Amino acid sequence: MESSIPDGAGTSPPPIPLEWPQDGDLTLEWIRAMTATLDWSSRNLPPSDLPSVLPIPVLQRLLLSASNILHKEPNCLRIDVQDCGDPSATVVVVGDVHGQLHDVIFLLEDAGFPSESRFFVFNGDYVDRGAWGLETFLLLLAWKIFIPHRVFLLRGNHESKYCTAVYGFEQEVMAKYGDRGPQVYRRCLRCFEGLPLATVIAGSVYTAHGGIFRSEAAAPPLKRAKGKKGGRKKAAASGADKKPLVLGSFDELLKARRTVLDPPWEGSNLIPGDVLWSDPSLIHGISPNRERGIGLLWGPDVTEDFLKKNNLKLIIRSHEGPDARDKRHDLSGMDHGYTIDHEVDSGKSVTVFSAPDYPQFQASEERHNNRGAYIVLHPPDYASPVFHSFEAVRPRPRVGAYYNFEEVIDSDEELDLGSARPLTDASADEAE
């Protein structure tokens, strides 16, 4: 599928500013208007003018309304598609979108909007690297508020304080909302904390941003090696790989504490970090993910064990774009927006990545030129993924990066946790 900007798009401004509906209920028409307004604004106004289009009261209402919904959802959502009353209902699964607003708008139109018979699962990484992370996240929150029982937003590893401090989202919010930026950013972080970690679709499909997770009951907590300063990789290399690692259970996943700004990479409560940061491998077994310094690597035998143990047929995860896969010659590249990583007796493990022509900003003229993709799951068992690959919307509006992409070019580069600066406006602390 090819995608492009229609002739004359962006020339006529939609009604601005956006106003919250008087009766308090979002409608499809309101979301369409929001989409058109954000699209037009991205092409015609400087980022600092966003408050004139999306005023603080409306933005706060979006964040608070969505946060109240998200925080009530369990860590792992059971999506019973068969009970929706429509035997032909489908599920769309979307991977990383990384602030590429125009590609998200295209994807929603191409796949068909969420409805009573069309479920959506978004697999995290809504922000960072791309220039419209805030608009992208808010648009998806609006869909969640409008149809919460059909739209499910999962957490990605970039929905954290340390990633957003390094890869641009924090700086993006400050540039767009100025003095109110710290308050907006803090409320976004609160929403991030509430995002669920995983879904099980139709009893047969497990989705999570990174992948599988360990049993914390099977091994003592990891601790940083004495005499060595904070590096997640140092901790992983200093004995973590000597501890027995076994698959965790869904009961353990449900009990994990997800409401942390930065999922821990040592100590207790390691399951959230595993779910958000783990990667598949062709090497059998489970081992610490040394490249990332957090999470796990798991082989096809573990996929088989996980599927069989939980009576599942398919794992859908995201987390790896073309830059990450360029270094992993054991697995397929991300040129088409998806890969089939493991095929075992009980089913498959696949990766879907929904940000085409990624990353938006690159240090060299050579680009990956990857396609994005989304997955559609059909009845009766919803376990046979149909991949829909698409090109990036071109041309993108001209805009500057919000992070130093010339230095932060490696998606697997270890993040310095100390770089996540404290918020500068203490008075913004959870005003809601």
C-alpha cells in the first residue's frame, strides 16, 4: 500500500481551537475533527503554537479521562472477541509508531476505524524519535476514551521517564507548551504508568511490546555488582546470566507492579521490564538481554513452551525497528514492517513495526526506507496473522528534532538513567 498527502491538503484550516464537547462525551465526529486539526497544525503552524489549537483545558481533560480508564485495567487484558455479538469481528494489532502522526492517521483510515466489530490493540511506543509524539499519543487517547471496550493501548519501553528524556518526548512537550510543559509532561507520565502490559486475544494470541517474562519466584533478585557503577549491562554481565531463568505465569504477570515511571532492571519487580524490553533469538533457552541491559532473550524452544503451557497459538510483539534488526543477522530484517521470528509446533512468534521510513531523523543521508505494517486477526480462532504493509506518508512536514539524533543513533545503546532529569515544576505534581 502506498500513502501520500492528498493534493491541497493542509491549505484550509479546520475550526480551531478544539473544544471539549458540551455534554462531555466524545464522538466519532469530534475525533475526526481532532485528527484534521492536528494534521493541519503540523503542516502550517510552528510547534509552539499548538496550545492555540489544542488548549490546555482540553489537553488536560484528555489525559485525565484516559488515565482514569487505563489505571483501572489489569496488567493483562483478556479480549473476548467472540463475545462481542458479531461473528465476523476482527482485531487490528499495531506496532511501534514513534510520533509519526501522519502514518498513524493513514493506518487508522486504511485499516478502518475502531468500531463495535473492529478491535484495536496498540502495542506501545507512541512517543520519542518522531516529531509528533504528543499529538499521536493524545489522538490515540481520544480513541480510547470514545470506545474503551474496543481500543486497547499497551505500554512500550519508550513510555518511561528515562527514554523520553533521551529520545525527545520530554523536550517536545516543553517546546510545544512552554511554561506549562512540565505539568503536561507529568500528566503524560501518569498516563504511561497506567498503560497495561499485555493482552490475550480470543484466548489464543498473546501481545506485548517486548515479549515473554521470567518467573521471579524461581530466582533471587538481581543486584548490581559491588564496586561497579550503574550500567545495566554491567549488572547483566556480572552474574545475572548465572541465575536460573524460567518462564513466568500469567498469575505473576497480573500481580506485577506496573505503575513505575521506569521499570526496574535489577532487584525485584522485573516482570514489567521483561515484558517491555525482551527480544526473540534463535538461540535456545532464556538469557539476560546483554545488549539492552534489561529484559530477556528467548529462543524458539521457549516460544513453544510458552504457547503450549498457556494454550496459545501466537505471540505478537513489536519493539524492534529496522535499525535494531540491522545488527541482528540471525533474524530477518524489518524492511516490510514485520517478521516471523519463530515457527514451532504450537504456533508462531512474530514482530510488527508500524513506523515506516524510520527513524524520522537520521545522522546520514542513507535511510532504511522501511515499510510499516499492521496485523489483522480474523475469526474463528484469530491466530492466523494477516500482515498489511504500507509506505510512509510523503512528504512529511518540515520540522526539527527534539533530541540529538546524531549521537543517539543506536536503538540498543545503553541509556544513562541519570540523564532522566527531574521535572522542573514541582507545583505541577499530580494536580488532578
